[in-house]
Amino acid sequence: MLRRGSTAAAAGRVIALALCALTAMAGVASADEPTSTDPATDPAAADPAVVNPVDSDPAAAASARERTTAWIVPWDRTNVLASLRDHASSVGRISPFWFVLRADGRGIVARSGSMDPEVLGIAEVEGMTVLPTVGNEFDARRLSRVLATPASRTRHVAQLVALASRPQFAGVDLDYENIAPRDRVRFAALVHEAAARLHERGLELSVTVGASTKFMGSTYDRGTDYATIGADADEVRVMAYDYHWSCGRPGPTAPVDWVVRVVDYVGALVPADKLALGLPLYGYDWPVHGCATARTWAQTQALLRGRAVARVSWSPQWATRHLSYGFGRRARVSWFEDAESTAAKAHVAEEYGLRGVALWRTGGEDPATWDALEQELGQVAPPDPGPEA
């Protein structure tokens, strides 16, 4: 149970602990950091709503592997399969991004590359739980069609149950985004009905939700009843990323102080043992003008190779690296995630006793990420330095 509080010191304690956790990992360097007091670009400029971290960890009995979920995408198959094979011992649950609502809202269709036999084969051999993700392509209208009447809602629930009942799956993950505020109650009713039907068959329901830091503080929050969904679903994954997005101003995708505020707010509404912290394994690369390009860690490292003039800095405040390169109109800035930045945010999940983390998405991530997650989520003690010299 999270204790409600109102002091900035509590949030500061969690952030400080997250950053201190990085000292056991090599390669973290400080650099001069641009300053900002604009809440639109500086997460620290906003007034935090604070909840103290828990004193005991309800997920402590679970291993780091059991607490780690990875979304699997079909459009980067080579890198996804390489990551899945190399790090199968670190991932307990996968959600292949394989299914989507039809545009007319009357069914679920498979994306190209879905039901990949190699993905399913690895999952079976390695004992991974598979909950396929059904999305709505960020299209509020197609979800509104599903929710329009009790009959259309019940029809969709039956489709979800049929999908989740396939022998390869243990349930389903709903990633319905950009929910219209008018559909807030109807979507909660869909989750309630789907959970009941799935539970009758011993199947799980995961619901992926957007991030917010205060009541009605974002588009996500206006269409999402966190408390009601948290009461019915087995798992709620909060997407604590895209604070800075591709067509916005440059900055970290998931600054750690903002992540703390997300957990403060959503964690007060969803039980900690159901709440998984969604973490990014990607970043954005911005030009001087225009929208950014999303890049994995591997793609960012490729940018560095062969560039004699490139400046990589670490933001102590936001626990994220950024890269500047190029000159004049060709100058670019890239904020990216690596093992250290992921560790800082995973430490927040650990401090608050959350169910675990959900990673968007594997394939091209920093290979050291997996050891970092094991250290943060597995309660691995630091090495014994031995007797003093």
C-alpha cells in the first residue's frame, strides 16, 4: 500500500536512490547540462504530486525475470529474435504486438508477421508467458465503435476471449490508446466484462495505459479510469515514456523525476502488485527544425562510429544520455536510453514495490540493460569488497 504524502523530499529521495544505484555500474559521466524552467520542457519545473515509496516490497518474492515483460514487434524481426534468443533467461513474459482492431471496430485482425513460429518456439522452450497485444492504432474512433452499445462491447469481449484462448497464449494485453473522454466509463465497462470472461477460463487480462501525473492532467487520463481498470485487470502497464516526443522539443523520452511523479499518481490508484512500469528502450534524434527520428540504442551507437566530432553527455537530473553532432543546419541532438538510464527507472519500480517493468521494445537495446534489470529487480547485493586494506 502506498502512503500518501505531500513533501518534495519524498520524491527527491526516490530520485536520489535511483541515481545512486547507478554508481555500481561503469561508464556514467557527468557533463554540463542546459538549464530550463519551462514546464513544457523541464519536468522538474512542474509541482510534483508526491506519494512516499513503500517500506516493503510486495514483489520481493518474484525474480527479476518474472518481473520483466517485453513487447515484441514484427517489423524488426532480425533484431527482435536476436535479443529474444540472447536474453531469454531475463524475460519472463512477452507481448507480441501482433493484433489490431479493424477500422470499423467489428473485429480483430492480425498484423503482418504475426504468430511468428520462431518467437513462439523460443517462448515455449524458455517457459515465457505470452500475452499478445491488441492495439487500436491510436485511433479513438475505431474504439468508440466497439464501445458504442452493450451488444458491440460484448461481441468484442467474445473476440478477445477467443484470441486469448489459443493454446500458445495465457491471456491478452489491451493497448487501446487515445481513448475519447466520452468513452471513459464505457472502456472501464469493457475491461470489467473482459476480465470476468477471461478469468472464467483461467486467462489473464493486462491493460496498457498512458501516463499522467495528476487528475485529468493529460489526454490519457481523461479517457482512462485508472482505479476501476486497476480493480478488474490482472496487470496495468503504465507507459512512462514519450514525455518528450518526436515532434516536440528535444529532451529525454522518460526523465526519471517525471517517472517518479507518474508512479506517485497512478500508483495511488492501481495496486502496486498489479502495476508494471512501462520503460522505453529507444530515444529520438532531432534535427534543427522538424520532427525527430526514433532510434534504438544500437542505431545511436552507429551514429557515433566514424564521427570525430560528437559530444555525449549524461544528465544527472534526468538520468539520460544525450548526443550532439553536426554543424549549422545539419546539427542534430539525440536523447537515448542505455543500461544506466534504464537502471535508474527500474530502481523507481523497485522502490515503490511495483509488479515489475514492461519494456518497449526489445531489439537493438543496450546489451548491458539485462544485467542492470537483474541488479535492480532481482535484489542482487553489490559485490563484497572484502576486508579493508
